[in-house]
Amino acid sequence: MWEYVWCYCFFVQAEDGIRDAQESRGLGDVYKRQDLSDAFVPQAGQTLYIEPKKDKAAAGLNYHTVKAGETMHFISQKYAVRLKSLLEMNRIETGHEPLPGDKIWLRETKPAE
């Protein structure tokens, strides 16, 4: 079962097969758009993007303050920003995660410290 929200994401029900859905609906490589590997297993209710994510967040969304348990991938999904772009804007190396209270820049490059 697919529930379309806005024009660029959908929610996955546990019994759905992503590979079957992307083939039957012509969705292309859904996995690549999530910044995930082919080993990714979607969870029920998880947001997945049909259209490619952007290099920066929508106008007016300048920063995100990290809460406990949030990862760069989570923030990337929340704001539909490519993980690579988010890491570059914030001068963060792949594999490093922010701490609660950190400010993550969503539209501009973080100033050098």
C-alpha cells in the first residue's frame, strides 16, 4: 500500500517490496535517493523520496538543532537534502555524527571556526 504525500515522497508498509514497487511504478532507483545501500530494508511508515533530494533545504529552513538520537542521515531525510551536501555544508566527515544541541546548517556553508 502506498500513501503519497506532497509530490516527492511516499510511505512504505511492511509488506510492500520496494524493488517491486519501483519497477511497477517506474520510480527508478529509490535506494540511491535515500543515500542508502542496496542492503537497506525499509520500515513501515518510513519516508522515502521519489524525486532526487536537493542540495539545500527549502527557503526559510536555515538550521536544525540536533536532538538526542538524530543522525546526519535522519536530518538529511527530514529536510530532503542530499547527505553528501549536508556533510559538506557543515564541514563534517563521512561517518561522524553530531551531538545533541549541535546546529546543523541546511542552506549555507557553516562558517569556519
